[in-house]
Amino acid sequence: MNVFTKLRQALRAVFRRNQLDAEMAEEMRFHREAQIEANLAAGMTRREALRAANLQFGPADAIAEEGREARGFAWLIHLRQDLRYGIKMLLKQKGFTFVAVMTLGLGLSANITIFSLVDVFFFQPLKVTAPERLVVMNRQNPSNQFASMFSWADYAAYRDQVPGLEDAMAVLLRPVHLAWPGQMPHRNWIENVSPNYLEALGARALLGRTFLPGEGEKPGADPYIVLNHRYWADQLGSDPGVVGRTVAINGHPMEVIGVTVPEFNGGQWGLGAAGWVPVTMMPTLFGWDESMFTNHEWSGFRVLAHLASGYDEARVEAEISVVDQRLRELHPSGDLDQTTTGVVREQLSRPDPNVSSFMPLAAVVFMALVLMILLIACANVSNLLSARAASRQRELGIRAAVGASRGRLTRQLLTESVLLALIAGAVGWFLSDLAGRLLSDMSPSGDMPVATEAVQGTWWILAFAVVVSLFAGVVTGLLPALRATRVDVQEILKSGGAAGGGKRRHWLRNGLVISQVAFCAIVLVAGGLFLRSLRQAAAMPLGFDPDNLAIASIDLDLQGYERERGRTFLRQLQDDLAAIPGVQAVALSNVLPMSNSPGLRDVSDANSPLIAETGQREGMLNAASNIVDEHFFDTLRINLLRGRGIQETDTVDSPAVVVVNDTLARRLWPEQDAIGQRLTSFDFTAEVVGVVATGKYVMISEEDRPAYYRPYQQAYNQPVTLYLRTAGDPAAALAEMRRVLQRLDPELPVYNTSTMEEHLRSTAFGYLPLRMAAYLAGAQGLVGLVLAVMGVYAVVAFSVSQRTREIGIRLALGADRSDVFRLVVRGGLILIGTGLGLGLMVALGLSHVLAGLLAGLNPLDVPVFGGVTLLLLMVSFLACYLPARRAMAIDPAITLKSD
């Protein structure tokens, strides 16, 4: 029998069932009457003949059922019957259906939302060629928590000498000023890429073309740009005539040769550059020397490649180590001596190779928490299904009496619970979509282009939602179904279906309550620890006062300002800003704290001995650097501990000076006074004239980091950030700041315009990651608490209803109503206390795991553990209180009379 024949029979068995049943009934009637005639002919009376025929053939329903089984595909028929009956029962009990669907829907929405985030971070491949073989090269120095970038010369060495790296590509993301004819310049970012970048990643052009073979090989020879579809749609309104037009990038004309297809967004996850430019145009666009292509010390590129066929990470890294041995001789500063170079799969390098090791553990923690929430919801619904099944004992007994097997009854009940879970899954999908929209509003601030990834809508997430819904349906329905179908038909029919299951059913309900409270305690402790960590991070000293501080950044180099013109412009700008009413002080610096430009440099004591093998000085350490003006420390209220700050007299004509922070002073000159010492880096040597308090420079959660400040007059650099200390609301000064900037240079793009508090709150290097984690964990804890309280209330209330007669007898025999109250509440609190104890023990282990993720976290945080214990006891008492009040109100006379 081929597949089509089987399919045709299955369809016939399902959709022509009534006709087939009628034909079978007619046939059975014929055989039964023939047997009756035969029995009559054998001398039986009609009554005896009829009875003998019935005994021979058996019940008509059972025969019909056997006939359906014999047709094949009976499971399909039964499934259809079970679904129809299940829908009918759910519609019949709308209140129960609503409560169960919403309960499961909350648990499922939490799981779908978190899985959507995990999917975005780990599973969604880039829409490029062979994403499964795409790797990111990673160079790590143990003295620096941030990965080092690569020089073009090093990239060329790996490209040519590592056979395991196929299609090795280099990319450097840089901000630029873009100006279209007739429009004002605006700031955006472009990717400067190796000639093979677009082709190796499989980029296709929607309009025009991408780079041709041979383009991008000679410096300054190919002034072309390929636009990103997103930029083309957002900034140019999807202008179909854009190909062939000229756009000025940092004042240099570049021809648009194409627009990529919508799905292509480059090889760097989460970033959305305006377009792609040949790397050989960088000296022209940024005024850099062409030696950047041969200087091994000039780093800044990220390197991507495909693993060659037959290679894995370990084999490629072995080849890379051989090349590294050769490259060390070409790095005169010895920067490569302590570094290790490796490769990491692109999907494991997100959101950035610097923090990618943190993400899997965080994902596991959050997935475990939402799974607990789902289990709490399942326990709730399982209790509801148990109570519902107890009320259907008569129905189940009758069905068993007419021939329904236990398996058939179990399957019917499971079908109903799975149907319930699938409806809840649809509700959870909808709620998850709402949560995804809320989370998308928490995108990090800053001017770096962030490509917002889809949090919903992929078939993979839909498949997860269906699978987890089916899992929830089976988990919630299996135990109640197995217990409900263990029926004693005679007892049920005799009692009129009033059988409640007795004490043997209580262990299931009690176990579910204990597990709900335990899971809830774990989720609440995790949420409390995240919130605690956020609060502690907010209380950490930053080393400066962020209150009443407005900020804005500009880049005069990209606007074509020469150095002297830039100095003049900045002096005039500061004078005009200081004249704004309410502005108390104005300062500028080269690096904005907690931004995407950390400004890290290697520095050492200029008097420390040189290491002959490496050419480096002893005691070299990695420090945060900044170039500031003479008003910076006062405006940001940074404490000067010793010596002096930057002064107006620190000019290019005066001796080079530097101010260091306390951490750098203690590490480089322990037990010595840093004032008067000499600090050196690869491009300067200066005398230390002051020591300031240590603060936060790169990330909120960082440990004490060495840092130093150089005078702006001695180390002019771009971009700069302006700081306005205001007497009142700093946001009010932002509009006036823009007006001043526009008056001085109407075409100068301004970015990072906000208050310092808003910047710290929303930047990815500030409080944003902790805020997102705290919100997620807090929301999970709230959902878990609501579900657990609902579960406790339902179980205690059901227990009271089951014990109405017992309570009535107790009251009739003289028991005090307060005794009844204590009886009900004590029973509930014993279960809650047991679950709470178990949950807190597990939460203690979890807190040790979280201590490795969260800054300044005490694994045994007494306020969190104590607060969760108190909160759960309080809300659980309230959940027991209402049923206990109803128990106290029972009238023994009415109760006993009704029985």
C-alpha cells in the first residue's frame, strides 16, 4: 500500500466516519438478526434467542469501536473526537478556562521573551555567506580586559600565512560627517573594509553594484561607497536615483556605486553602518599617513574570516601562533609579547568579543529562572485540573462503565490540558510581543549605529513556543489525568459521583504548593539580587559629580578644522557657553566617561629600566587616558588629592605635565610621592604635577583602574565633549547649547547631547546592562509571586471546600471559630514554610553563581534573603486568610442538614 492510498484511507476514515459507521451498524444488525433467526430455529424462545445473540456479539458500542480500530488510523479519529469534546468542555467552563489560560500564558510569555533574547544573541546567524564558518579573530593581553585590535600589516600576515583562515577580511568602523548636495552634514559611521569584504560575506546589490575585483587595492584610487539599505531608506527616502550621485565624506567627494539588499548588514553583529568604503580611502578621508598600512603598531582593525574546510578553531590557532612568533619581531614596542591571538565563532562573540564570555552564563541563569516560573504556572494549572477532574468523577465513571478504557480516558484529559496549553501559548506569544517592544525601547544610547535585531517573529521562536506549550500541556495534565482515571466504577456510580479521592490525592496538591513556593523563593531572590546589584552600582562613587551636568560632543577634525582654527573655535565656544544664564562652569575633554571610546593606553615610569628582550619598560600598566582643559577637574568636581590640576599656563611652550589618579600613583610609585615623577607612553613623557581621586572611566562595574590626564593645550585632539555645570536643571541648558553651536558653525554636527545622568543611565557601559537585568529579573519575580499566591489560595480554598463537612462537625461539637481559623491557616503555612526552606537553600547556591556576574554582590545578602522570606510569608498568609474566613463562616446546622 503506497503513501497516497494510506492517506486516502485516513481521510476517508476521518471525514466519512458517519457513513462508515452506518454501514457497519447495518451489517451488524443483519448478522445479529440472522443469529436470532438461527436461535429461534434451534427451538429457543424469542427472549432466549435475543439474549443468546447479544451474548455472542457483545455490546453494540464495543463492536463499533472495534470496527473503527480495524479500519486503521483510529488514533486520528479519536484525536478529532477528543479535540471536539475538549473544546466543548473548555467552552462549557469559561471561568476555569480563562484562569488556566492566563496562568499558563504568563509563564509561557516569560519563557518566549527570554528565549527570543537568547535567540537574538546566540542563534540567529548573520545573513552572510557560510555564517556557520565565520570566525572573529581575538587578541587578548592579560594586562587589559579589552581585546586588542589588529594592524593592517598584521592582518595581511594572517591572511597570507594562515591556510586555515579563508577569505580573511579586515574592517574598521569610524565616525564620519556625511554631506549630500544641498543638505547639511550629519554624523554617521562607515565601515572601512578590505577589498574582499563584501564579496566574501556574500553582499548583493539591490541597486548598482558592490566593489569590483581590483578596486580598493591602491590608496586613494577608488572613492566609492556602497550604501547600507537601512541608511538609504531612512536618510534618503529610498531614492532610486542615488547610484552615481556624489556624497561628501569629511569633505571629500565619494561616488555612490550601489545599495545593498535589505537583509545584508555587514559582518559585525548589532552594528549598522551607513555604508562601506575601501580601506585604501582612509588616508584621504581621515588625513592619515599611508604608513598605516605597513606600520605594525598602527592597530584598529577587526579581522574576520571563514574557517577553511577541515579546520577547527584549535588547528587554526596553532597556525596563528606560528605567525605570531614572526610578528613579535616586527613589533618594536613589544606589544605582542604578552598577547594571545585566537579565533572565536561569530555567534559566540556577541555582543562583543570583550564581554562574550559573560553572556552564556547570564543566558543560562535567566533561562533557568523563567523555567521555574513556567513550572510554578504548571503547578497552579495542575491543581486546577485536579480539582476539575475530581468534579468529573461521575462522568468518567459512566464512560468507563460503557467500555472506555483507562488509556482512552487519560488521552481525553491530556488532550484537554494540551489544548489549554496551546491556547495559553498563543496568549504568551502576544504578551511576549508586548514585552519585546518594551525591551526594544531600552536600546543603548550613543551615536554608534546600533542595528536593532528582531526579538520576535522567527520560525525558530515560533517552534520553541509550540514545543514549550506542548510540554506545559503534558506536565500540567499528566498527573491529574492518571489519578482521575484510576476510578472504581461501582463506588462512583453508587456514590453519585461524589468521590473526592480522599487523602491519597492530597500529597499531589501539597507537593505542588511546596514546589511553587520553592521556585518562587528562588526567582524572587534572584530578582532581589539583581535589583540590589543595580542599587549598589548606583551608589558606587564615580569620582565625579554627575548631577547638574549637561554634555555634548563635536568632532572638528571630521569637519575639516585645522589645529589652530580648532583651538580658536573652542575658546570662543567655551566663552559663549559660559555666558548662558544658569551655567556655572564649562569644561572640555577628549574622552567621555563610560562611552564607546575608552582611551586606554600602556604607560610606565619613565625612569624604570628597559627590558632588553621586549624593549618595554618594567612595570608597564594599562591606564585610562583623557585630554582635558584647565576647568575639567573643577567642573566635574573631581577631588584633587595632592599637587595641582591642569592650568592655563600648561601650553605647548611649557614643560609637558600630567595629572594621574591615586590608583596609578600607588601602582607605579608605591611608598613614594608621585609628584615630580615622570610618566611615559609611546607618544609622550611628562612630569606628574598632581594626583586626583580614582573614579570610573570605562565601565561602571570596573575595579579601580589607573588613569591619567594631559593638558588640552599640550595634546590637542578630537573629538571633544563639552561639560556644562548648571545651577538648575541641566536639560534646560541643552537647547541653548545647541543654539550657541549652531551660531558659531551652522554645519557642525553635534552628538551625545544629553545630561550626564541620562548618559550614565542609558549607555551600554553604564547602568543600562544592570537596569535591563534588574527589570527582567524583577518582572520574573513579580510574575512568579503572583502565580505562587494564586496557587496557594486555590489549594487552601479547595481544601476548605473539601473539608466543609468536617469543619461543620467540629463546630457542632463545640469547637471555637478561632480554632477553625488556626486549623486552616496552620495547614497552609506548614506547606509554605516547607517550600520556602527548600527554595532558600537552592537560592543560596544560585547567589554564589550570580556573585560572579554582578558587581559588589554578597552571596549571602541578608536584606534580600530576609526580605523575600518576609514577603512570601506575608502574601501567603493573606492567601490563606480569605479561605480561613470562609471556613469560620460555615453554619454547622446548614452543613449537616444538607448532608
